[in-house]
Amino acid sequence: MKRCVKDDAISVPATQRCWRALEALPKQTNATWYPWGKTFIIVSKQFQVRRELGRSLTVRYNGVDLARC
């Protein structure tokens, strides 16, 4: 697995808030993040894509002609 964030530093001005660092993370590294309760999880972008592709999706089209789906 590729190095993610462990030794990387992101560039954010000291006067900025934490959410600016979270926005900069995927732009400046091979990592991304997602919320988990009152915290957040940092993972590699590759891991996140695999995680999302592994989820099921259910879609309902109420009152829509089947030819339009």
C-alpha cells in the first residue's frame, strides 16, 4: 500500500481553521477523509473508492415511466 499521510505535511496558513486543513488534505496528498460520529477518519483515496464501490445502492422511481429509467 502506498504511503498516505503518515509523514506528509499539508500547507495551510496558521490562521485558518481545521476544516481548511481537511479541504487541503485530498488536494495535497493521496488521502481523503470522511466523518465518523463526532470525529473524522483519514484514509487513502484508493481505499475510499473501494469502500464506496462495495456499498449497495437502492433507488426508487415513484411515478416515473419505466422507459425514462
